[in-house]
Amino acid sequence: MPLDRKSTNPARKIQTNLPDWSSLIPVLPEAGKRTPALYRELRRLIEAGDIAAGSKLPPSRDLAQRLGTSRGSVIAAFETLIAEGYAVARTGAGTFVADRVPTVRPAAPPETKSADPKMPLPGTLGVAMADARTLKIFRTLLSRHLARPGPEHFYYGDPRGGEALRQAVAAYLRQARGVRCEARSIVITTGTQQGIDLVIRTALAAGDRVMIEDPCYPSARAAFAGNGLALSGLAVDAEGADIALATPGARAVYVTPSHQFPLGVTMNMRRRLALIDWARETGGWIIEDDYDSEFRYAGPPLAAMQGMDDSGRVIYLGTFSKVLFPGLRLGYAVIPDPLLDTIMALRSRSDRNPPTLAEAALTDLLREGHFAAHLRRARRQAQAARDALVEGLSAAENLSVAVPDQGLHLVAGLPASLVDTDAVDMARTAGLGVRALSSMAVTNPPKQGLVIGFSGFAPAALQAAATRFAAAVSKY
């Protein structure tokens, strides 16, 4: 136990340059005057040099009185410091700071951040529209299931997702996209990215060669490369990706046939059939990412390629993130029978099953007609935003913009004198969020241009930012 008695040896000199211990009081509120908090504060003062090495600590009774705490708490704090080597007890003299203690610089104050998340610039890709009516309905549906929760919320369920949602998704895909599927083949995912990852880890092995569109969706490319797969670019032209340019020995191909990302073209029927023939003949897999097919502004959505396949070689992926909101984190995959059990086992040992409460609300949204009504509103909003963006960009005669009849982004061609990576900085200065088309290249020489989103932003804000950017580009 630390000794508090004054030294009986008059010849021994003891340091008395003690700090103002009352300064401890502001950092030790009532709950903090207990042993752990007092010990931590004393250790901090020692490490910071505020209590010098070799200094004598005040008597426990005196310190307890000054801090308004119990003497036992002070003694216990002293004993912890002694046990860790920060202090020593000298018989007949008291407790002293050790002669050698570690010096710790005070940590820099944390960077102050706004309590509100920073909104992305107009034009940024991957932003969904916040539809007030849909959010209100979804909140009501969530409350419905919280008020009378079913038993499925209180145990771990099917790794594919709840039966009710899988049935609703299957019905929607058959009717809206022409997909061949039943509820048993649907796997509810946390979005397309998880669907891609599950497919990679079950249908492919490290070192397998995969063909991906060139240019390609960057997150898909990252998933394939990150799992140790060898990548080959499949050139894309006005008719879509061309399987005639296939790399020998490839085990799979990743495509966005309904609306190629990022170029926005649609794969024609001849190339779709040729791709299905390739899969049938080689035993390869087609991974069809149908990421934004709901947003078509001229005629009904195009049928999915999966519905044309009678050999079971197409893995179909979709998401609710773009049509509802990314924070929902729900997507879906239509899995061929040979892969289904393996994917279920993998899903079960990774995150068990999707969130049942969100599933329940989404099921009602689909079944009760709210989703269809939301889609109609969302298409109108997206089309208005698209038109505003095009209007703003058209202020520059040296920008070429093809108005898309589908999707949530467009590609703007630049003057030859302007490199797209430089144009990204120009756009940011103008308040417009864009991506360089060249950054999405795989193996072929990169195309130049800008990929600009128009979902999730007010038309006026998009047009204003695009107009400022167009004024800057006009100087080239």
C-alpha cells in the first residue's frame, strides 16, 4: 500500500513541486471520481509530463478531500499506478512518480465534421430519388410489421430470403422482365454487388478467366479482380458487347445487355443469341446485370436476356437500390439449379439471411400496388431531370450529348483538346459531379468522355450546374 507518512529522515530531500490538484476536478465529475477514472487521469497527467518524473504524489487523504471522493478510491488508483510502473512507494516517504515513465503526446483534437452528411454534387452517379409519398407508405408498412411482428422476425430464416418476398419478386420479374423463374430460384441479396460476389465464389475459382464489357461497371470489375480472376475486356460498340471477340478458355462473361454501363447501348438480338450459344457450347456462365431496366422512357422495358435462355446458363441480377433507395440494401439474383445449393450454403455461413423486417415491408409494397405507382412517379421525375441536364449541357456546342431513352445516366463527348480526367476537375469546380469514361476501360484503348447521372437531383440544380460546366468547356 502507498505510504502517506512524512519522511522521518530530515536529510532526505523530497520534491514538492506538486501541480494544482484542484485542476483535476473539472475532468472528474461525480461518476468519474471513482478509481478507474481517477487512475486514468493521473496516468494521463504523468504521461503528458504535467506531473514530472520523480515528483511526489500528495497524500491520499489530502487528494481525496480536494476531489470530494473517498480515500479508498485514491489509494486504489495509486496502487494501480504502482503495479503498472508509473509510481513507486517509498517506505516512510510516500508515493512518487517513477523516475522513468513513457511520454505520450496529447492526441490531436478530432476533426470537426458536420452533423449532416454532405450531399453529393448534382450529376453524381448512384443517387436515388427521395419520393416523399413512397417513403411515407414504406414507413407505414414498417410500423405495421413492428406493431404485430410475425414469428419470422425472431429466428434465423431461409438464406434465400423470405418465401413471401421471393414469390412477389418472381411474379414481378416474370411480368415486367420476361424472366424464367420461380420463387425457389430467387435469392434476396443486399444488392447487386453481393449477388456478384456470391456467384464468383460459387461458380468460379481463382485464376479462372472472365470476360467483362469494355468499358465496364467499376464495382463489378473490382469484385472479379478482387477474387483473383483473370479479366479480359469484351469490346462494346453500338450493338452491345460482341461475343465473337471472346477470349478462348473463358469460364464466364459479365454483361449489362439491356442498358450497357456506361455507354448506354442495348445489345441487339443477334448478339444476345450468339452469347447464349457460346454459354451452351462452352459450359460457361453468363452473368446478366439488369441494374436499371425499370427506367425506360420510350416504350416498355426490354425483355431480359435470361428469358431467352433454355439451357440454364444465365445468372440474372437486379436491385431495388436504384428504383427505391440504396439504404434499403435489397436486391435479388435468379440462380440456376446447379448453383443454388452451394450459394445457399455460402449465404448461410456469411450473413445467414436478409433482414426480415425490410423484406416484409417490401413484400407489401410489391403486392399492394405501391411499387408500380412509385415506378410511374420515379420515371417522370427521372425524365424531367434528364431533360434538364441535357438542356444545361447543350449550352456548349463542343459537347456532344446523346439523349438516352433508358437509364439514369448519360455520356457526354468532349472536344478533342480536352482530356476527360481534366474535365472531371472542371466539372467539380462548376458544381457538377461526373466520372471519366476512360477510368472504366479494361484492356482496350480507353474512350474519352464523361459519365453523368441525373437521378436523385432537382432538375433546376442539374441544369444550373451543367450550364456552368458548359460555359467552361466552351472555351476549348
